[in-house]
Amino acid sequence: MSDKLTWFTCSYRVGEQTFAVHIEGRDWADASARLRAIGTRGKVDGELILHGDLFPSFSMKRLAKKVAHILLYGEWV
């Protein structure tokens, strides 16, 4: 077992819905044990290798302004 903790993605189902959580663990078995320890019968899907906004320049507010401009003036800004 490694001493380094890493994040794992885990999923579990409640009724018809699937939820995902991040669990910290030393390896897959440790992450699975921690998932069971919190009372969830889920599964470890994999190691989390990237966390963050994949589209940092996307802004819903900016998009709404552009759409409003098109509707009012008929042209893209």
C-alpha cells in the first residue's frame, strides 16, 4: 500500500439516479473500503487525474448578452 493519498472517482445508485463522489485513498482497495465505510454500496470507477473547468472562458452571462444583442440588433457581437 502506498503512503501517498490520491483521489478516486466513485459512483453509486439511489433508485433510478446515479451519483458520483470523490474519495481519497492510497489505492483502489483503500478507496473502495472508505466508500463502504461511509455506508455506500458504490464502486470505484478510476483515479481522478484532472479537476477543474475544462471551458474556463465560457460564461453564461456573456452568452446571454450576445444572444440578447442578436435578438435586439440582428448581429453577432
